[in-house]
Amino acid sequence: MPDTNETSTIHLDVTGLLCPMPVLRARRSLDLMTTGQMLIITASDPASVQDMPAFCKMGGHTLHMARVTDDKYVFEIEKGQSNPELASNVIPIRQAQR
């Protein structure tokens, strides 16, 4: 089990927000964190049950635990290592020629 001491853990409460806001807020928080830090997210949107695992997989983060507590969804995510090569392989949308 990962080290979840308070010095390396960030808590994010996105209760009351609907899709896609919980994932967008999680991404913003993870962007400011260092590799290996833990993000604990509390959400109320049932769609987050599908969205958070997909987001973690696409972003290279590790979802250690997802559980339901008092009608809220809690996710424990470990920030993965940034991969600048992935960003450089993105092909921009072509703009219409004038």
C-alpha cells in the first residue's frame, strides 16, 4: 500500500460538481503535484465511478482505491510520471485554409 502520510497527500473535494468538472479539477491538482504524491478526491457525481479510472489510465496515474462512503465516492490516486514524449506526439487539428 502506498505511503499516504499527510506531507505527500492532497485532498480535493469536488462534491456537488457534475461531469466533467471532477476530472478537470483532479487534472488541475495533479498537474501541480510531484510524481508519487497522493491525491484523495471526494465526489458526489455517480459518473465519476467510470470517469476517474479512465482518466487515471489515460494520464498515467495509479488509482489505488475507489470506495463509496456516506453516498460519496472517494478515490485515492497516485500521480504518475509525466511523459513529455506523449505530449510531443499529439498532432494538432489542422486549421481551415483561408
